[in-house]
Amino acid sequence: MQALTPVRQTVEKLASRHDLRDVFLCHAWDDRLGVAKELHDLLLLNGVSVWFSEKDVTLGVPLMRAIDKGLANSRIGLVLVTPALIKRLPQEGIADKELSALLARDQLVPIVHNTTYEALREVSPLLASRTGLSTAEETISDIAAKLGELVNLELSC
């Protein structure tokens, strides 16, 4: 958790804004019904409010504008790094645009799942340089609990 201190400081700065979601969940389209939904659900169970395209983009709403608002109205960004995301980033699609916006701020936590930081480094050295979490080291449930601790300032008071 100490490695995530810069993200924690960003959360603390934004704590007074009650209109923000705790996290924006960036993921590959292919993961939306699998591990991304699982992470979303576990985060909710840990008291984390999540902007998740599968839940927050309704029919008829322009996708890119909804994502833009989601990014602007979230305290931190989570990037779920999977083989599908690694495959999609070079194609410069929606996840790549989300990642670009998140990399511009000190509020990004990569979560590596079923891949490695070395594989990520091949397509995004900047993202791979960020301190994050990996399901190779702990379960997705444990990661969700840690993220709950990170963003839930009331627990630390």
C-alpha cells in the first residue's frame, strides 16, 4: 500500500468533492462481461463507487462523451491489464484513449491479470512504470479490498 501513496494523496485532495466516483474502471471490451465485471462487483462490495461503462453508458448516450464525463468525475483510474487489453492498446481504440487521459494525472493504478508487467512494457512503458497490483500475487478479491482501503478515507480516520 505504501507504493500507492501518490494515488492516496490524490484521493485525499479530492475527498471534499462528494460528486465524484471513487474509481474509473478502464478495461478491454473483451473483458467487460468477465474479469472487469467481477472486479466491478467486488469493488462495490468493498464500498467503492465505480464508473463502469457496462453500467454507466445507457442507450442513446454518445459513448465518448460519457467516458469523458466518467474520467472527469472519478477520483482515480484503474486500468485492468489483461491479454485482451495488451492486444487492443496498439490499435488505439477507446481503452487507449482512456489510458492516455489517466496517464496525464497522478491517479492511476494498473491491475495486472493473466499477464505480466514485462508484456505490458512492450505496448505501454508508461503504464508499466506505474506501481500497481497483480493477480499473480494476490486474489482479485484481495485487490478489491486493498482498493477499498485506498479510496475509503473514512476507514483511515
